[in-house]
Amino acid sequence: MMSWITPEKPAILLAPMEGVTDAPMRALLTERGGFSFCVSEFLRVTQTLLPPHVFYRHVPEMNHGSRTPSGVAVQIQLLGGDEEMMTLNAQMACELGAGAIDINFGCPSPLVNRHDGGASLLRYPERIQNIVSAVRKGVPASIPVSAKLRLGWESMDDIFVNAEKAILGGASWLTIHARTKAQGYTPPAHWRYIGEIRRRYAIPIVANGDIWTREDFLKCQEMTGCQHFMIGRGALGDPSLVHEMARQLGIPQLRGTSAELESYPFRQEPESWEPLLLRFSELSEPSSKGYHYTTCRIKQWLKLACVKNSLPWFNEIKKAQTLDELFTILRSLPSSKQMD
């Protein structure tokens, strides 16, 4: 039996980040412990019923009970504006073994928004309710259906209408990213709106946005009153953050219990990153996309980590063209202390 979100039980979710938190990354982060479950990158629904192989390619964990290799559940996220096709694809996902469905009303990508998906639906509250309701009625009652929202398209106050509509549609829980579409990922996140929604409704509310450090987490927790959180960029920038959050929330650490793994904050030195990057490359090997893709993914990950951390050695890593070259450079670098 998969464990999803319940009002009385704290949870930490790994955020869906297109092209970032894919299956190898989900495998890596969940084998280290701390996450209650993952949400997959969105599966784009247009005017067709997607065949099974598309689901399996996009979320390969569906071949294994919709769990990562370490046994952590993966929720399937769908994105689209056609309620009938969203329902049919949700039904297909459930037939293939999905244990929960999430509906994306938050993606700020201009390309996605121009094609009636993601945050573009925030301008049409009735459609949010209709899509959630159609999917909820179309899948078995035992399958949770949740929705991910931003505060609005331009106005933060839109969240009060959109959240209500998603709840009226039958959402099992809401994940709220505390910025509008217009804000993109520009700081700050406006967590107080999440707190107001949580106080209004009985269903679980998952707080998301700009949780990079323990201090961010504690402030978000204080402002929202939430005990359910979603992190993405923060988990990649500091791989020890999820363990610190789990400790604060009293979530048992079933995996990743070594002192080194649980130390917070993560030491942003080349030698600390090496085992993580090596393991990620091992988990990425079965991918048909090849080693060049994995090299680019590692550089993408480290670049994201630079958003909030000083990684002066990343300038050297950027020069690598192959995996072998990347690790040769990494091992030749002095520690951060030596570079000061």
C-alpha cells in the first residue's frame, strides 16, 4: 500500500522539474532517504490518448510498481487543458499502475502556456474545477487526485478562487507554489498566502517555493503552519537539506542514516560532490541518451547548485566535454578551504 499525504502525517515531496528530476535523479535522491514520495515530470496531454510506451518511457518506475529502486512511490503528473483527454490519460495511467495522479496548473513555461497547459489555466477557475472533477470521477476512488497551483497568473489573490475550485473539484490535496506565473522563479516566495489557504480548508496543503536552507524551511513552516512540503531546487543545491527537514518534522529516516549523509549543511567541496556525481552517472548509464547527456546533466545540476552556493570550482568543471574528463578535473581540484 502506497503512503501518500494524510492530514496528520508530515511529508516531504520531491518536486517535478522538467529535464532535471528525471528517473535517474529520483533514484539517486530517494535512495539517500528523506523523501516521502516523488512527483514525476509532467506528461503533456493534448488531443490524443497516449500509448503505454509513452508512460513507461516518461516514468520508467511504472514498470516497477511506480516506485523508485529504493521503494519510494512516484506520483504521475499530467498537464493539459482538455478535461476529456486528461481523464482518459489519467485512466490509462491508473491501468498501467499509477497509484496517484497530480494535475499541473503551475508550469510557467511560455511554450506550455501558449498551448493551454500549466499556469495558463489559472485564468479560468471554472476550468480548473472541471478538469479536477473529471479526472477525480474518472479514476478509482482509491487513487488520490491532487493539483499543483501557483498563486495566480498575475494577481496573488487569485489563489483564493483557484484553490477553492480545485477543492470543489475533489482534489485530495493541493501543492501551492508561492509565486505567480508572472513572477516565474524571481524571489521572494509569498508563503503567507499558503498559510491563509491552509487555514481555510481541511484538506492537506503542500507548501512549495524558495526553500533552500533550514532557515527558509523554518520560516516557511512558521508562516504557513504546514507540515507538508515540496522541494526541488533546494534539494539539488544542498543534498542534505531534505534530511534536516525530515528531522525537524519528525519523519523517520529509513534510508541514508550515516553521520556523513545526515550532516547539515552539505559541504560544498569537490570531494563532497564526487560520490554523488559518480552515483548519478551510474544510475544514468542504462539511459539510451548516452554519456554526453549525463555529462550535460551533471553540469546542469552543479550550475543549479551555484544559484545559492559558492562553487568557484564549477568554472573548471564547465570545460569538461566527457564524463571521464569531468571526473578527472573534479579529482584534480583543491578543496574549497584550499582555494580560499
